[in-house]
Amino acid sequence: MRQYHLSAQRIASFAQDLLNHILREPSPFKKTFLSFRRKRMDENFEIAFGEIRLLHPMALKRDPTQLMTLFQYCQSYKVVMDFRLEEAILEVLPFLDDRFRTSEKVNHIFLSLLHRRKDLGLLLRKMHHLGILSRYIPEFSEIEGLVHYDLYHIHPVDLHSILAVGELEKLKNGFYEKEYLLLTTLMKELEKTGNPFPYSLTP
């Protein structure tokens, strides 16, 4: 059953990426217009046609830490990855070893992504889909495709956890303010205190 869920997730992600790519494909006129709006981010990445692209095929293999920089750009500029870039990421996965996991740069950027809490659910889901999350946090691989047989878990544990982060992010940003006004207000009040447990009984 676990292997079934892992395979189903990969197929669903592939189909969704393919559909998104087709829907985002600009008309020839728009392509000509957008070609003048290319934005070079650094020596490795550029943004064009609403997608972020890799400038040098070997860039990620030379420096795998650029993966986290890539997700930082995705969060800051609200862009998606070009499919060729995603293929390059899959090729670099074997290079994500202990040096990557203990890199000060990688850890600093990852924590900054969490602190910004901007499209965090989508970012984590993309990291998971591309296999980065379990490489960066090996413990996460233990819950990939893991199923709880009860009435409360529709998704496997890995996807359930990521979706929960996304829902908490929506709640914090007021997405459910009309439906759950009291809960949204409580979340905002808790945030003002700077303490997630302001009324804790512990000294």
C-alpha cells in the first residue's frame, strides 16, 4: 500500500505539472513581448515567461547548495520552475549528502523560507515531489507513503503533514476569516505575544 501511494503521488504530480505547463504556454505574440522581460537573478538562474530557468546545465552539480537559493527565488518572485530545471534537480539528488545537510548556507535559507511563511505549503510540496525534502531531512523518508488506517487521515502521513502546514499558513493569513473568525482571531492574538504558548503553566 505504501508503494502504491508513492507511485500515485508521482503520477499525480507529473500530470499536474504537465497540465500547468500547457496552460501557462503563452501565445506567440505574448512570447515576443515577454522575451524583453527576462530577468537574470544571478549567474545560475533567470526568470522568463513566468518561469525560473537554469542558465548552466552543470550549475547544480557544481554547487548543490544553489537548490535552496532556487526555492528562495520561487518564494520571493512567485514563479514556477521550468521543466528542464526540474529534470536537472532530479539528476543532482545523489549529490545531496551530509555536506549539503550541514551547510550553513542551506540551513540558513531553509529557515528563512519557514520564517517568511509565504506559499510555504506549495514550496514544501514541490520539495517533496522532487525528492529534496527526504534528502535534506532523512527522517522525513520514514513517513513517505505511510498510511494511517482510520477515518481522519485521507492522505498518507507525508502529504498530510505538508497539507497541514499549508492550511495553518492560510489560517494565519486570514484565508478562513469569514468561516472561522474566532479561530483566526485567536491565531493573530497568539502571534502578537511572540510566544506560541503564552498561557503555559510552566515558569
